[in-house]
Amino acid sequence: MIVEGFLLFAIVSIWIAVFESVVIMYGAIRFIRREHRNPNAIPAAMDHFPTVTVMVPAHNEEIVIATTVEHILGLNYPQEKVQIIVIADNCTDDTAGRLKRLKARPAYQDCNLQIMERVGTGGKSGALNDALKQATGEWICIYDADAAPERNALFFLVQKAMEEPEKYGAVFGRNKARNRNHNFLSSCINLELVTIQRVHHTGLWELFNLGTIPGTNFIVRTALMREIGGWDEDAITEDTAVSFEILTRGQLIALAPKAEAYQQEPEQLSVYMRQRERWAKGNYRVVMDNLHHLFNTSSWRIKLHVLYYATSYFWFMIALIISDIIFVVNIVYQIIGLFNPAVVSPFQFTSDVYIYLVIAWALMYYIYVLQINLALASDIGQSNTRNFILSCVSYFTYAQLFLVISLKAFYSMVVDRISGRQNKWYKTQRFD
């Protein structure tokens, strides 16, 4: 009876996950078709555009910081309307020195570039909060230290904000992996990134006007951030935490799909695992902190946002673990049965139930591959034979890492709660 209950839970959960994916893909397709019919034009004058403070938190980023700031200084936005604050946060390397040498170049003498050498606590959130005190722009734009925004990225972010200035509290763009072809890991991360950006984000925005701030390449209204009280210095994923704060104030987080920036992705498995475990752990905490919205008078959009994260990090994760265990155990026992027919698998199902299970697994895999290739088809140059093969293979390799990461993150969160252990910020390693 218990085994049958686990099986029923796994099958129902897989079908619900498939339904959710189909709905989101429908929204993404509708969004993509509409965007192709409405190309954006860059105006010659931007006199009516608001002022923006671009903030770049940087902790020991001497390898990449100069290149990042050069990209920001080259943004297609009125120079007199841009304030740039780069926070050299508790640096023990030459981050500040490289920034000072960059600022001293004749080409940048007239730019409003401020270098804040900070010693304090709070990690990235603490650095942003200190810079917030000095921000003069009507909007704040955040770029990570490894970002390479395309020339019109800031323009597209602000343009979207100006469509509904009273409704949009923040606007986010798309981030692309600039080292996507370095190795198998970075190629798989690219598939994940493209799918999230071009299917999940677009589908949720198209159908529900629902968005989430990423860690980089977004703008948020300065007055709103001050009303919120700045970034939560105890949050591991400060971007997700801020997203819920914005939504609870009745503001929307809009998607500007043409605002693109390139970023470095991990090229080593150990670096990737530490980064994603931190993200998963942070999102677990945000979900737990916001579960109460499901049972109060919060808006339906906030409830949907909580459900989306809760199903992704709790419900579907458990269902996948159960279904994977059933699948692997059956295969192992079938192999053993070839040599010893007396050995019987603990998971014995009727033929009808087994067929339903196989169909559910096959459909889940088909939807997984379909989502990736829908996303690739909407990104110029990414829909090719190599990426198609990777999309088929990644489910059995890269995607399974999500289960390991989620379990480790959940265990770590539980230990933190029981022992009172403080969260430790992990900085993703950079490279030339």
C-alpha cells in the first residue's frame, strides 16, 4: 500500500509538472510571436528619459572588473543622466587599483564614475545598501562584476519601465553565457539559462505579468528600494527576496527581453555545485518566509509566485526523487533477475500502472527536450545539431544534478535552523 501511494504521488506530480510546462510554453510562444511583430526602434534623443544610478558590487574582482566597467561606460544612454558606483567590497586584491587606473583615462574624465572602497559586513547586499545611500538616480541598475551588457541594454530596461511608470517597480532583462561552448558543463548551463530566460520568464510574464529580479541586469525604482529598506543582508538570494518585497507593495516586475547582458558561468563542477547550492538554499528560505501569503489576503499574483517556487523546490523535487528511485531500483532488479530469477523487485505493479508510469516518464522527458529547443529556436545561432543532442543528453546527466544540489541545500538549511549556524557567502570564481 505504501509503495502504491508513493507511485501514485509520483505519477500525479509528473502529470501536474507536465501541465505546468505546457501552459508556460504556450505563454512563451505567444510572447515570441508578438515580439517578432513589434521590433523596437532606438530613438535619436533621450532627453525625457530618467536618471539612473548603475551599481556594481565587486569583491576581489580584479580579473574582470575593468572590462565590466568599460562595457557600462559604453552604454547607449545620456552620459549626464548616468551615475556609476562601483563598490570595491572588502577587497584584498587590486580591484580598486584597476578601477582608479580606468577612471584616470582621458576618455572617461567627464563620466560620473565613483569608486567606493568599502569595509563592512553583509556581502553583496551590504555593499548595495551602502551604495544606495549615495545614489542620485531615479532608477537603480545592478550589474554583477562579470557582466558585459550589450550597448542598448540600459535603454531597453528604462524604455520598458516608462511604458507603465506607476505600475512597474522593477524591470529585468536577459543574461547570456559568454563561455557557453567552453566545455560540457558550461554548454549545459547555457541550455538551462536560455530555457529559463526564453520560456519560463516569457511565459510567466505573458500570461500572468509575473516576473522575478535576477542577480544582475535589472533596474528598480530608487524610491521603492528605500521604502523596502534596501537589500536583506541576511538573505542568501537577495534578488528573490527583493522580488517578493516589490510584489507585496502592489508593483510589478516587468520583462524587457531585448535588454541583454553576457556573464561568466562556472566551468568547473565544484564551482558550479557551490554556486547552485547557495542559490537553492536561499530560495528555500525565501519560500519558507513567504508561505504565509498562501493563507492571507495577499494578491493572487503573490500566491502564484509562492506556489511556483514551492512546487519547483519542494513538491516536484520529491516526486522526481521518488520516480528516479523506482526507475533505478527496477532496472537493477531486472539485471539481477537475469542471473537469479528468484530475486523480485519490491516495486511490483500491474501492467496498466506500469504503462501509465512509463508514459509519464516519457512525456516528462519529451517536454523537457521540447522546452529547451523552443528556447534555442528563439535565440539566433543557438538552434543547431550540437545543442539538440546536448538537450537530449542533459536530462540524464546535468539535470539530475538539481536533485543532488536540492537535497544538499535542504539539509544545510535544516542544520542552520537547528544549530543557529550563520550563512556564509560564497563568491563564484572568475577567470580571464
